[in-house]
Amino acid sequence: MRFTSEQRLDDGLDDGVVEREFVLDEIPGILWTPSSASAPVPLILLGHPPLGLRRMYPRLVARARSAAAYGFAAATIELPGSGDRPRLPGVEQAGAALRRALEAGEPVGEEIIDALVLPLVDKAVPEWQTALDALLSLPEIGGPVGFSGGVISIGVRLAVVEPRIVAAGLFAGSFVPRVIFEEARQVTIPLHVLLQWDDEGNDRQAALDLFDAFGSKEKTLHANMGGHTGVPQFAGEDAAGFFTRHLR
């Protein structure tokens, strides 16, 4: 891990957050830590859609500030095929096929969903694990570790294969391959799932079916009225309470 920049974010609303950009095996990432931390702190991995870190930055930094206010570090990495990273073979074609199906009002077939999502999951999950190795080697990061956000298929796979993640707050939505439903039955860590009931771009029933498939004894579904960008502020407070219970 090579840090490429460092700045303190302080707008007078909190004790300040130290933001450091890094590169790990040519993968860009960002780490945020509370300025006031005097001992190693727990870590939340911030998941996000593959739209590029620069485009997602305003939402990511807001989530990182919220995490820091509760005493957590937060980190994220650029996903495969997004930002300046090389595109994943076949994924762009699958995306085009998806858009054609939606515009024509046709059902989206499993082969399109698999081609769109599984290459991203297969490549992103080992990269998240490598990033976690590097982050946990830093003296200011002590664990335990949580995962927050999407892509939900990435979160499911990580919850199955990565024992260092002890709790996950997942954002319901996006198309989910059938194999991910099967993997969800193997998830046993505590889950906090956020669903926007009127999200026009996501299949509500599929999100409910996935929640039902999770094998966790502790799993909570928070469903709010409104579209994709209408998440109420208190939803973030509920998620913070969830991570405070499980990372403290």
C-alpha cells in the first residue's frame, strides 16, 4: 500500500477526519480515520456501485464522516472495470443487453444478469481481501471489520468467504445472479439491509427474496418509502447503531 495524498477534513461540525488516498497493486483507494482517535479503531469497508470513485466521492466521504463520528475508520477501493481501470470483458456488452431489455419492457434473463454481475464479483472480492490485509496492518486500524453498501452481490460473497468481516450493512438493489441467492444461505453474520420501497431501478421482490434467503440468525430489513436517492437521514443513524453494537 502506497499513500499518495493526505488531508484533514474539518468543517467545524466534527473533530475532523484524516483522508488519505492510496494505491495498492495499481488499485486506487481512500482511507478515512478519525482525527481524534488515540487507539486503533474498528474499520468499515464502504461498498459502492461501479461508477468510479470520483463520481461516487461526495456520497462516500459523507458516509466516511458519519463512520468517523462514531469512532470508526472507513475505506474504499476502485472497483474492477470502473474509473480509470481496464474494462471487464463482456460486462459492457451485458450492460447494453440489459438496457435494451429494459427499454423494450422485456424480462431480463439470467444469462444477462450473470454476465453483468459475476465477473465483477469474482474479481472484486479478492481485491477487497487484499485491501483488508493491507489496512489491518496499519497501526491505527485494529478491527473488527464491517462491510457497508453495495454492490449487494459483492457484499454477499464477502460475507461468505471473509471471516474478518463480522457484520454487514447491505444496500438492497441491483440484479442478483441465482448463484448469489445460494451463497446467501451460507451467510451467518449479523445483517442490516436497507431497501428503498419505490426504487424504480431495482426489483423489490428480488430484494425481499434475497433477504429471506440469508442464513443469519440476526438480520433486519429497513424498508423506507421513496426512490433510489430518497434514503431518509435516520436510516443512516439506524445503520450506525447497528455497527456500534457489532464493532464495539
